Amino acid sequence: MNLITVRHKLEKAWSKETAYNPEFYLGDKATGQCVVTALIIQELFDGEIVTGIVTYKNVKERHYWNRIAGLDIDLTWRQYPAGAHCKFLKIVPRAQLMRNKSTKERYFKLFSKANGF
């Protein structure tokens, strides 16, 4: 399976139930899907999960994406407006993210909705 096929499956599977905060799920379907998407991409393609703080307008929020073979892959960046930027980058261990009950539940929902891989 290639990344483009996985991306399409994930985009179709994103929903309020897999979003970090369903209340923010009003615009782009990518909103609130970053950590669960990054976990699935890492499971399928290995690499690392990177986190940072995205800043735009007067908003600052945590964001997650993948780094595979030195290349950053971010399937959910489109949720941010033009001019948004990210700093304070660090690698975060998968196990740390999966300790969060909500993240783990949303991860399994997304994986299931995307019909596994």
C-alpha cells in the first residue's frame, strides 16, 4: 500500500468521532485528526512522530505529523490558514501518545473506519 492510497482512505474515514475536539470539526475534515493520523502513518510506514506548536492569528495549538527517512509528511496541515507556522519541534514516542485513553480510542476508530490497512 502506498501513501497516496492511505491518505485517501484516511480522508474518507475522518469524522467527528475521530477528531480531537468534535466542536471544532466544522470546516476542514482534517481538523483535529493530526495525532491519530500520525499514529497510523507511523504504524504503516515507520519513521518518527514530530510535534510542535502551530501559531496563526492569536491561536497557538499543538500539532503532530510524521518524519519518514528525513522527510516530513503532514496529511493534516491543510487545517491551518495561510501564514501559520510551527516551532518548538520535538520527536514524541508512540507509546507516550497511546497512553492517552482518548487518543487511543480515536486511533482505533479511525483505523477501523479506514477498513484497516
